[in-house]
Amino acid sequence: MSQEELINYRIERANETLVEATLLAGAGHWNAVANRLYYACFYLVNALLISRKLSFNSHNGVKTEFFRAFVKTGLVSMESGKRYARVFNLRQEGDYIDFKRFEKQDIEPFIEEVQAFFQEVTPLITVK
């Protein structure tokens, strides 16, 4: 698989996963929505990193490099950096803390936050 194919695949997965989040929201599955919102961002950030010939094997590695290379340099706004960190933390809570049940008011605002994240990050991805 070429680098271009991998970048395009990650962008496609990001978009599909964001759609999954909205479908799950309609059914009221808020823990699953938190998971899908995080993964949508994760796939998009992976595409961005790969487009800059950067690759990491862990979620923390991806997050750390995104902040180092894009947020701290001003290529991505601090607000979008915070959005990514918030959905990362929500996913951790929802997936790994026993008896954690998110409600609509906990998660629904993040759908728009992730959409704003996509609007800012997507144009930075270069496919050659």
C-alpha cells in the first residue's frame, strides 16, 4: 500500500467513523458515541501525521506528536488541540472506567466540536 493510499484510507475511516457517531447518537448510545468521536479524530490525525511522514504505534504517541508538531507550532489552534484531548479523555473514561454511563448532555456537544476539528485539520493533510 502506498503512502497516498494509506492517507486516503485514514481520511475515509475518519469520515465513516464520524457518521457512525452521529448514528449512535440518534439511538442514544452515548458511550459508543464518545468512542467513535475519538476514533474519528484519531484516524484524521493519523492521516495528517502520515502525510508529513510521521508514524506512531500508540494512541499516546499520536497525541503527543500531534501536539508537538501542529498545536505547539500554531499550525492547529489550541482550541482544536483541546478538542482532541477532551475526546481522548472521554473515550478513556467510557471504555475503561467500570459503570461509567455517559448521558446525552455529556457527549452531544462534542459532535459539533469534532466537526470543527475536522474543518481545521483536514485542509492540512497533503496527499502527494
